[in-house]
Amino acid sequence: MCTADSIHTHAPCTREVKEIRVQPGEGVIARVLASATAWSRIVLAPGLYTESSSILVSQSGLQIVAETKHASKIVAVMQSTEPLFRIESNDVLVSGVVIEDGRQLACEIQSACISIEQRCNVRVERCNVSAKYGTGIQVELGASPTIADCVVHDCISGIVVRGHSNATVSGTFVTKCRSSCITSLDAARGIFTNNMLFEAGDACIWAKGTSSPRFSNNKIGIGACGVICDDQTTAKLEENELTTPHTNGIQVGSDANPTVARNTIAESAGSGIVIFGRARGAFVGNSIAGCKLTCISVRDDAEPTVIGNTIRNGAGSGVVVVGRAGGVFQNNEVAGHACAGVAVAGEASGLYDGNTIKGNGVYGVLVQASGAGLFQANEIEGNPTGVAVGGTAGPTLHGNLIRDGASVGLLVQEQAGGEYRENKISGYTATNVLLDGACTALVRDNVISDGAGGGVLAKGACAATLRGNRIAGNGRANVALMEGANMRVEGNTIQHGKGRGVVCMGRARGVVLSNSVRSHACEGLLVTGEARPTVRGNLIGESAGPGIVLEERAGGEYADNVLQDNAEGGVKLNLQSKLKAGPAVHRNTVTETEEGRPGQSAGAGEHYVRIVNPASASAGPCNTVTVGCLLSPAAAPHVTSRRDASAEAPKQQPSQVDMPSHVGRGQATTLRKEGGTNMKCGPVAVASSSRAGPAMASGHVGVQAEVGLWHPREQLFAQVA
């Protein structure tokens, strides 16, 4: 067989080739071919050749070669829909010829300049082909041609491969096509490499049907879409460049299942990649940047696999998943987008695993409407808001690193739910976690730390659950409930805050249960406004202020808590007067270590339950106060042995406090229960007031002790606050 290389280098062929030289004219080529034998070489002299009928190439080994490249021009002037050249034989070469089809047919059937059919080993090279109202080169009926180094332009479709054909197209420039530069449809295959495909009305590449072409190392641009994958195609797109203006870079729809790998997609006027319908596909290792809408958009019921892509600097969002779409999004870098790194809305879901989402303009991750999905092991860094969840969305966030932004680390609002567990959230300026609206999120087993603002803030009608978290080192309150929040705060370790441990304010309700609240720069727990929390079973210790402060119109229940080693005592009440229902404080233990608190000298004059402005407060039974440091005896209140201390205290006099009968006024003592461990019975210090003391459910605020079961061991002095 004579190869193209042997022809162009004048190397000897394995067969003898007869050369026929042809001069320009009308119908010349058709007449020559009608009489030519197999293995003929037809050399076209420079000039214009017009043909009014279709040219059939049926002889094997036929060669049609321009004497000078692009100097011989063949123009179709017939009115039929037949191709200008129809090639039906093997080992055919068409080289260096200009072929122009200017027919404008009344019917909708497109004509073609060159139609390659049935046979293999056809080569079209270095030709200039145009078909203003048709297709430049058409491959069908199982043909396997090679098309190389051609220019195909000003067509409806540049190159079309259909049926079971298998074309190889390389080094070809296809441009100014009203539909597509290259179309692969039906069950066609083929390899398309190192081509330049520009200016297409629909798409530079359009893969349809069940076709399985491979496109690699092509430069693609200027069109409605760079690539369209439709129907059930399994096209492969590898290492192509889509860098000049186009609307969407790669558009995948219907049931398409392409492989899109290591492509560069930039400056799309719409989206870099759009996946819709029921499409799937693998999108691996691509670089997508500078898109005006989204870099990757997934919608409808599509479920792609998106792995290891670099998705940067979009004018909208990086990855948007909407409708009922899902898929796997793994190990991608999503950075520098004007809005969100990843946005999920509608009823969409998906798996988002191991992605780096950083430096986006508003959100790292945004989940809205009824969106869901599992977000795990992602690094979400340097976004003003790390993760925002709204509507009725219910995602699961597990094991993510969310850090360093100017606003909020995790925002859950409106009626959103979801589960947020084992994440590390830190370094946000406003607050690390904000739970707003009527959200019902479960926030558990996270580390929430080192924010310049607060740790966790709940507001609105929030009914979230905060459980098992470690919340530490935040600039303001580690946990705050405000407005009408009704959050359950349970089993958390809340410590080392630069502000307060827990704050309840506004009309907040909620349950604060079994938490460890330690080492805060202010109070362990502040309840103010008209808040009414239930606070039970907590350890509140080592605060620089009081353990618990109740002020303004605060209410609620405070029971079974241990208040330990707080610098300004256990409980401080500063309530407005004439409250119909004040707080109930009962069964709490206020303790201090034997050595006292660091930095506190003996005789510091601390108080353990302090009422600054008496009002309706209920100090129920069995509050236990223990102390292990010396208190000043300078102003000890009157102490009585009466077990019933329900009588009002005299005006301007301290309230009476139940103490054992052997403890007299001013006597220094420490008390221990007979037959048990040391239990120090401390005083209740009551500020003098023109009003009577508060109504106490059991008649006193101090310890409930049986007379005769306590005896002095060390010094103890009661004092007036």
C-alpha cells in the first residue's frame, strides 16, 4: 500500500502508480475519474475546477493531489444533495486541494464536500475544505479515515463522524461552523488530537448517541459551548485547552457518561462545566478558572464523580449542585470565588470529601433550600463564613477543619437541621458557630476554639442541640443564648474563655445540662434580661468572676450544680424587684479547695451567695456551701440556732442564717459532718437593704443542716457583703 509519507517523500510504493496530470476546467475531474484505473495518481495543476455532478471515487489506491498546495480549487456547482466527493474505496489519498461547496439547497438535508464511506485507509491531508450550507467532511458507514493537517471552515458542521465509523483527526484547524466543528454520533469512535477548534454556533465538539470518541490535546474556544456530551456518549476528553471565549466550557447532559480529565478550562462566559439531566461521568484533574457564573454546575438528577480538580477565581461560585443532583466531589481545590466555594440547593446532596475550600468571597460551603449531603474531611479555610446552612437543609458535616474567617465558622439558620460532628472550628472574628432562626441542628463532639468573637451563639427561635463539644479559648462568651433561643447545651467542655463561659439573655430558654464550665475571665454563667434557662448538673469553676450571675429579670431553675473555686463566689443575684417569678436555686454545691484559689490570700472577704438587690428569688432546699480559706470576721451577721429562719430580717440588718447552735456570733469555725468526709459549712452574705430579704422557699439560702451533726474544726467567719 502507498502511504501518505511515501507519496510526499517520493519514496517507492509497493505498487506501481500511474500518474495522470489534469488541467483546470469544468467537469474535468469527474471525467478523469470515470476512466481512471486503480492505483492512479491524479495531479491537479493550479486553477479552478468546477463540478456539476458528484465525483465518485471507487478505485482502490486512487490519489488526488494538488501540484501546489492550495493552488488547485474544486468547486461544487450542482444542485443535488449528493456529496461533491464520495469515497467508497480503500487506500485513497486526497492531498493539498481546496474543495468548496457553495450549494444552497432548498431542502433541509445538508450536503457535504467529502463523504468517506464503507472502506478503511482513506487519508485526507493538507486540504482546505468549506461547505457554506453543509458539512465539510463526513465519515459514515464504518469508515476509518485519517484526516490530517487540514483547514475546514465556513460550514454548518465541520467534520461529522457517524454510524460505526472510527476516524483519526489530527493537526486540523476547524473554524466558523454554524453548528459544530466536530460531531461524533451514533456508535462512532475515533481519536481527535492536536486540533484547533474555534467559532462554533452550538459547540466546537459535540458527542452524541452512544459514541465513544477520544479528544486530546486540542485547543477549543469561541462558541456557545466548547464541548457538548449528549445522549449516552462515553466520550473521553483529555488534556484539551478551552481558553478563549465561550459560553459554557463543557456541557454534559441526558445520560452521558464521559471521562473529562486534565483539561484546562478558563474564562467561560457562563460555566466551566455544566452537568445536567441524568448525566454521570468522571471529571478528574482538570483546571477550571475565571468563569463568570460557576466553574462546575450540577443540576437535575446528575451524579458525576469530580476528583482532584483545581477550581479557582470564578466571578460566581466554584461548585454549585442543585435540583436532585448529587455525586462525589473529592480532593478538589476550590478557591478564590466571589460568592461560595461549594453551594448545594434544591433537594441536592452528594459526598464532599477531602476538598480544600479556601479564600472565597462570602462562603466556603453554602447549603440552602432542602439541600443535604455529607461533607467530611474538608479543609475550609479563609472564607468570611466557613459553612452556611439555611432553608430546611439538613447536611451532615463530619471531621472538617473550618478556620480563619472574618465572620462565622458555622452558620445554621432558618429551619435548617443537620448533624455537625467531630469538626474543628476556630479563628472566626464574629463567632465560630452561629445558630439562628428556628434551626434544629445537632452540633456534637466538635472542637470550637480560639475565635476572636464568641464560641457558639444561638439566637432567634433556635432549638438546636449542643452536645459533647470542647469549646475553649474564644474572645467573648464561649456559649451564648439570646433572643428566644431554646437550645439544649449538654455534656460540653467549656473552658479557658477570655469572656464568660455561658450567657443567657433576652428571652432565651434552653437547657444547660451536665457541662464542665471552667477557667473563664468573667462569670462562668451569666443570665440576664428575661432569660429562663434550666441549668442542672454542671460543674462551674475557676472563673475570675462569680460562678453564676443572675440579673435584671432573669428566671429559670439552677439545680444540682457544683460551683467550685470561682474568684467572686458561687452565685450572685442582682435582680429587679417585684418580680412575679424569680429564679429557683436549689441543691447546688458551692466549694473551694483547702488551699484557696491561686492569688487569693486568706481573709480576702469573699462571698458565696450574694443578693445585691433582693427580689423574688427562690433558694430551695439543700444548697451546700463549703469553703477552705479564711474570711474576714469584721462584720459577721447575727447567727441564730433557730432552724426556722423564715422571719424577715430587720431593716438595715443582715438576714438571719441557720447555723448549728454551738456556732455563736463572730465565732471562727469550720464544720464537718459526723462520721463522714470533711464538709465545710459556709456563710450566706446578704447586702443590707431597705427592703426585706427575698422570699425563700425553705426559709434560707445557706446550708440545710441538722443541729448537732456538725462540729468546729478550723476557722470560719461569716461576713456581710
